[in-house]
Amino acid sequence: MGILGDRYQLAWLVVITSAVAAAAGFAFRSTYAGSVGLVAIYGGVTCALAIAGAIRAWRDGELREWLLPKSGDFTRGFVAGGFLFGCAYLFTRFVIPEASPRVGWLARTYLQIGDPTALREKVFYVSAFICIIAIAEEVLWRGLVTTLFAEMLGSRRAWIFSALLYSLVHLPTMWMLADPKAGLNPLVVFAALGCGLVWGAVTRWTGRLAPAIISHALFDWFVVMTFRLWGPSV
């Protein structure tokens, strides 16, 4: 039973890893910069897998506990989101100073997201996507993937392995967002690792996904819209 169980969970992890890595490789191509293609490819794959994870959690009686908000969730989410933004700000100021060729990493990443003017004109759709992807990624990574690792390795280390895998599936972006002068671009990979660890820790601490979802949405809103780390903010 144990071997069969491990095979089942490993199969899930292989499917998730392959699908999200492939989606990242396609969605972050320069041809999809600032287009709906990025949203459709990466968001579509993530949402489909998250729905599968939500169905599994519902059958196991866990989905309600994962998503049901409670008092203090917004405060926890806001603090975690602010902490992550502070870390991102300090990282860019010390590791990517303005005179460094590594600024190309930031530039290439933000150019992929899209022109600030276009984002401002489509603020409703951007807001909706940020909320949807925050929910989907947390259900998938801090929910389903963490549960799969917990069933195999125990709950104490599951959130760490989930964060590591969350970072690894974004490895294709190092090539897709590479800069001619700065070389391979590790920003999305580093961001996924740091954020994954924080959101995983918050989820393990609270036992629910709601605070991590709030933190995820706020962090994405900060770096994409209101406090951009390169170029004008929206």
C-alpha cells in the first residue's frame, strides 16, 4: 500500500511539474510579452491543476478549512505581503544597483508583464487575474503539492519541498527572460523560492490557505502595479 501510495503521489508531482514548467517556458517567451497569451497559457494550466487539487481536497474534506477566512487573516496576509515586498526592494537595491548590467534582468521581466499604460487601462482585468492566480497557485502549491509531499515525507518538511519545487518549475524563465548583457535571468526563480517559503510557512502556521492567498495577491499587486521595482508604477 505504501509503495502504491508513493507512486500515486509521485505521478501527481510529475504531472504538475511537467505541466507548469512547460507553461512557464511557453508563456514567458518574448513573443507573448504584454499579451493575453502569457495569462492564457500560464494561468490556464495553473487553474486547471488547481481545480483538480480543489476537487481532491473537497473529497478529503479539507477544502473548506483551506479557504474559509477567519479573523486576523487579512492582517497576517498584509504583514507577509509587506515583508516580501520589503525583501524584494532590498534585493533589487543591493544586488541589482542601477549601474549594474543586471538591471537588464528587471527590465526584461517587467517588459514581459506589459506596458504600464496598457495595465492601467485594463486595471479591472489585471486585478481579476492577480486574484485568480493567487487563489489557484496557493491551492495548487501550498494545498495540493504540500499535501502530496506530506503524505510521502511527513508534514514537517512538506512545505519546504513544495517551495523548492515551486521555484524549480520556473527554471525555464531563466532562458526566456535572459538579457544579452546580464545573461540568464534568475529573478523569477528566486522570487518563487522566497515567496514559496514564506507562503508555505504562513500556511503551516495557520493551517489554512486564506492568509497566504491574501499575501500572494497583495505582493503581486505591489510589484506589478503600485510599487514597481523598475520603470514607472501604474
